[in-house]
Amino acid sequence: MNYQSKPNYRIYALVIGEVLTPGKIFDCEIKKISFEEQKKRLFSPIQSVFSEDDITEYYKTYASSLPYIDPVLIKSEYVIIYDIRELDVNAALGGATRYFDKICRFLTFAYGKDFMSHTQRNSMLEPYLYQVNKIYSLDTGGNESNLEFKLESGNMYLPNRPELNKWRDKDTQQFLEDVFNFHDDVLERAIKYLYRSSIGNFVKDSPEKIVLDHFKSMEIIINSLSNKKDFKARVDEVAKIINLTDKEKEKIKKLWDDRSKYSDTAHPSKFDQTERYPNQFPLPSNVTFSYPHNDSISVDVCLKYFLYKKNSFIIDIDEPHFDKVESFGEINSQWDSNHLYFETFEKNKERLKKKIKENSIKFFNIKESDIAEIILGKGKKTAILRNKY
């Protein structure tokens, strides 16, 4: 081995699993190191710190996030060691992490086979875990020297905010109150996915989860309004119901094409492109989905769904139970907004629709011209009242 090919970094990672055999494992080594020795070597998971510099002094308020935070804490006397030659510590750590990950992947798979062969029954997946705890630089003689490695935050979001103390549009405050107090399970789940997608970069969600949450916020709305077998047919039907534009409709279909062709919205590529990238840390993700350019679509879908549902009322129709008098009102607005009941003996279709209209005008204090349509369900047990908006 000449000087140019000798490793210049050594990375230690704690490793834990059902079966660990000390010794050489591919280009790595598994070794037992006591807790006392680990303490002496100052083993510790990779540290991340928020940067403090001229920019953070200038911006008095902001949000920032760290590039990497390990959610796992491992305590083990076994380590996996990898020697690597790279230009800098980031590349060395990226190469080592990629290799550790690959080894643990196949150790997990091999353990599953080993368990089945030994017990003659299926195995639960018992993953091997690793955690980088020490990075050394190596001289030409292979001697270790301590190397401190910390990741600093490098992004800044919403500096010196708030910019305004009033909404730009005079109707926004009322909209906020209306949507907050509107109880619809589909809308609440959609907004929950939409929000989680929007903060994914800050709370350390993977890019895969971010884009899946983004698409999910639209998908559950579309699926709630159409039961057609083909998703694109559902999009076409829902577009007419909630007034999506042709541009919005086509963008949603394009996202679905990516999902259908490659089985996952987050992976519009048949190959893991990151395996061909130079070594780097944190490890890149294999997501080539243009999420930042499409996030406004799910906002539009949620908004138009809310406007549609806000002006649509489900009415349960039944005969009077106790006083034998017709009654009309809300069922439980705290749990399900725009859900009404109408107790009546009326069976004639046209007279029933007329009575629903008359009661709605009185109950909501609206004009007849405000009502767009009344649709009776099968058996005249339910009805849908839609107002104009």
C-alpha cells in the first residue's frame, strides 16, 4: 500500500444485535471495547450545535434547525471500526456511515435467515443498530489522533419576524375562526398532514416522509369525495365538486404518475442515485421530487374543500320519536359541523324537499336564493343541502 492509498481516518461506531462475532467483517472489524475504555476514549454520539456568528447577532428572531441529530442512544461493548481515506472528515464520516449502514442491513437479513434455519419458523425482523461515537485522524503509520467533530446549524428561517401585526386581507381573521371551529374529520386530518409536511425539515423528518405527508393531505380529501376505482378519475370528479383549476388537477395527476410508476411518490427514480454520489455527511436522500414547487397545491385543495364543506349540510331524516311534532336542528356541532336532523312524517319527495328548504331558511336565517340545491338520498333517509358560495 503506497502513501496515497493509506487510510487517514478511523471511525468507531457502537453496534448492537442478536449475534456479533469479533473479527474481520468485509472491510470493517468488529471488536469488543469495555465501557471503561470507551469512557477513557471519550466515546460520544455525534454532536450538533446551533451556530453563533455575526448573522445570528444581526437577526434577533429566527428559526433554525440542525443538519443532523441522532435519535438513538446505544450502550454496547461492541464496536465496528472502519478505516478510510478521504479529503476531509465529512467525506470520511459519510463513507463510513454508508458502509456501516450496508453491513447492518445485511446482518439483519442474515440473522432472519439464521433464526428461521434454527427454529424452523418465521422470524420477526430484529434490526442491527449502530451509532458513530468516535472519529480519529490517522498518520502514515496508522497512529490515532483525537479529532473533534461537530455539526453546526446553517439555515435561517423567518428572520426578524413577525413582519406585520395584521392580516393582509380583512377577511382572514374571520376565516381563521371559521376553519378552527369547523369540525370535519377529513379536513382536520388533511391539515395535520399538510402542517407536518411543512415543518418536516425542522423536526428531522426524512425527505421521503415530507413528500408523502404532502401528497397524503390531498389524497384523503380526494378519496373522501369520490369512490371511483381509478385515482385520476377521482381527481376529475373531485375537481368539479370543489372547483379545482385545470392546472391544479394536472399537477395532482403528475404527482400520482410519479407514485404509480415507481410505487412511491418520494422515489421517482428506479435507482438509488445517492449510491453514486461522492462520500458526504450527513448522508443525502434519494428524493428528486420537486416538493417545494408543489406545496401550494395541497393548500389550495384543503382551502377549496373547506369552502365546499362549509356550505354543504348532511341531513338525517327520520320520523318523530316522542312528541310526534316535526323538528329540525343540529346533531352535535362540537364533533361534526353541518350535520343536521329533520324529524318528519312527510314521504312525498317534492314536499319533503320543500319542507327542508323552508326549515333551512328559518334555521339559518337565509334567503331562498342562497340555497343552491337539495339532494335526497336513497330511501329518503338522508339529504344534502348545498348553499351557494
